[in-house]
Amino acid sequence: MNISVKFYIFFVFIFTFFSFGSYSQKSFSVEQIQVTGNHKTKRDIIVRELTFKQGDTLSLTNIEQVLERCRQNIINTNLFLTVEVFYNESGDHIHVFVAVKERWYLVVLPEVYLADRSFNEWWYLRNRDLNRLTYGLTAKHFNLSGNNDQIKFKAMNGFIPYFEVSYSKPYIDKRKRIGIRAGAFYSTQRTMAYRTWNDKLDFFSTENRMRERLGAIFELRLRNAHYHFHSINLGFTNTTIADTISQLNPRYFGENTLNQKVLSFVYDYRFDKRDNRQYPLKGTLLYTQLNNSFVFNGYNQTSIYGLGGYYRPLGHSLFFESTLRGKISTPKKQYYPLVAGLGYGNNLVRGYELYVIDGQHYALSKNTLKYEAFKRTFNLKNLIKLPQFNTLPLAIYPNIYFDFGYIKNYYPIYSNSKLSNKLLNGGGIGLDFVTWYNSNVKTSYSINQFGERKFFFGISRDL
């Protein structure tokens, strides 16, 4: 190879290298943002979720990541079935396009609930008693005026008659930072849990009314940045119990006390940068709550709760998630309805789904490794004509998990607890289904440190 050919090849290499480097560092000015598919939702609600605005400059090197993050933000409003965010180049400018497919916002459905903490408690401990069903009608509009405001009516009968009305609006100011929520509820109950014994709920059955509750809340919300959420909640609850409950458990409200009025103050802070709030696979969640309950003619109770969640894709369709939760509260001696230990919601060591463990403080670590075995969106246009229902997403995640936790109970004698004040651990295998309207179906087979093994089932949905 002669010198001229070598020089030519070197020149081409240098030219290509610098040209590519220069192009990769190129920036574009956002000339236009176009939104389509929002027949009900106001454009401002969608544009609020973008991390840039018209006139901003985006670098070519990270523009795809920026648009994907914006797509995830819009999905997390829970207003849309599908969201696409893409762009077209025009010289040094780009046009950004946001295409959404709105969900069905008005839901009026007959609903049936189990009165127990979970399906598993009802199935294993309550003999699948159909008399423990609460049934009625729920009407909810998720986007009443197109501003992501929600109104909800609920009227239930059966095991726990319950009535509720609430309204929320995420933004009431021009800068779209301040929101509100308000609501009221009323419920009565005959058969009810009056204490925790042997780390299980004890129920008293009767046809007489054992408890009546009336309450209201008002909440002020602040979203001062895309991923930072604050709320201040003021609530009032008036609860009356029958003297039978007070005799069975003198610590329910205190001896010879049949009525309790509680004024509560709750401050929440949440940093939420997950890709999907209903079933996250990537991102970070930080949450903390300060709760103070002022009990009229009684003593105050204060608690601090914290949660940190870490979600990471590992490659090859593998995902890992880990959450760490903890709570401290005061005073040591607390009213029974205000004690919240392990066993409610997701605050439990898997393997102990059938237990309620009272205590003043606890720490809990939950860890899951999951595999994306199937993920597909089915087009049902030939079967269903309504656009809000003719797209069916389905994803399946086999998983393995391991949890451990500890709960401090200063008075285990009150509940004859065998599980408090010791380290608990449990684990197992599971299969999660994620589908229509953010519905999650979870099946699992768990084992705890005492060798107890059982199948468990759970379902959650965003309705």
C-alpha cells in the first residue's frame, strides 16, 4: 500500500470520527409539541408531565432517554391505556409528538369485597363464609372535567355497610403545583375484630350493632417538581362501640370508654421515579409519613413511617426489586384501633400472610427476583369496538422472593403474641400477571421459618 492510499484512508477515518462526534453532540431546539388522542383530557395535564417545554434544547445523545422518561410520566397519571412520544427533525429543530389512547373514565360497577384483611385470611381462617361479603355499588369518574380530577360514590351493604363520597383535583393553580382532596364516610358493623390473640384477629359475632364510624378528611397536595409529592391531611373520626366490645377488650378505647373522637394530622412526602407505579420494573421510590392522632379526652399517638424501594433491570429479562420499610411510634401503650403492626396490606413478611402481629415499632425488608416470561399487547378490534377496551396488555412474571422483619411489642401479653420481639423470615416462589387497567394478579407458594407452607392469592386493580 503506497503512502497516498494510506494518507487517504487516514483522512477518511479522521473526517468520519470528527463528523460522527460532532453529530452525536448536536442539540435540537424544541419548536413544537403536538398532542393527539386526548378527546377528554386537557392538553395541559399531559404537557405537565414532560420534562422539557417548547423552546428548550435537547441533546441528540440522550433525547431517546428523555422522551421515554416523559412517556413513563404520562402513563403514571393512570389516564391512558397507551402512550407514545416521538420526534421529527427539521434542521436544528425538532417537533415532538405525544399520542395517547384514553381509558374509560366513568366506571359504575357492582362490587363485592371480603370483610377480611385478604382473600387468604377469608379462605383459610374464615371457612370461606359467604356471609362475610360486603357488596354494593361504586361509581367513579377518573377525569371529570378533563383535568385528572376524580369524584367517587360508594354505597355498600352486607357484612360492613359503608357509604363514601370524595373528590380530588390534582391542580387548582395556574402553575399546576397545588391540589386538593376532600371526602366523608359512614360505616356500621356487627361482627368485628375486638382484639388480636395468638397473632390472629379475634371476632365477636352478633346481630346487634357493635361499632359505628363517621369521618371526614381534607387534604392539601403540593407537587413542586416532577417526582416530588407532598400532602397534608387533616381528618376527623367519631367512633362508637357497644359496651360488649369494651368488656371483651378494655384496652380497645380504654376502660369504660365507648366513644372515641380522633383529630388526625398526616404529612406525606414521596419521591417517585418508577417506570410504572402499579408494577414497577425500574426506578426508585422514597416515602415517609408523619402521623399524629389527637384523641379527645385521651392521649396522643404519633408515628413515623418510612419506605425505600429500589427497582432494577438485570438484563436477559431479569428484574430485581427490594423495599425496606420501618415504623416507630409513641407512646408505648396505645389504643387497639390505632396499633398498626405487621399483617396489613403489603406490610408483612411473606409466609406470614395469615398473621397479624401487633407492635409499636418494626423493620421489614422484602426482596424479589423476577423474570419476564411473556409480554404482549393483543389487538381486540375485531371483537370489541370500544377503543377503551380493544387493547389487551398481558405480561407474566415468574419470581422468587425472600423477606425478613422484626417487630417490637412492649406488651406482648395483651395479644399473647408469639411472633413479636423476634426476627422473622420467609420466602417462596410466585407468578404475577399484569393486565387490563393496571390489574395485578399474584399467586405464590410461601414457606416461613416454622415450616408452614401454603398457596396464597391476591389481586389488585386501579379502579
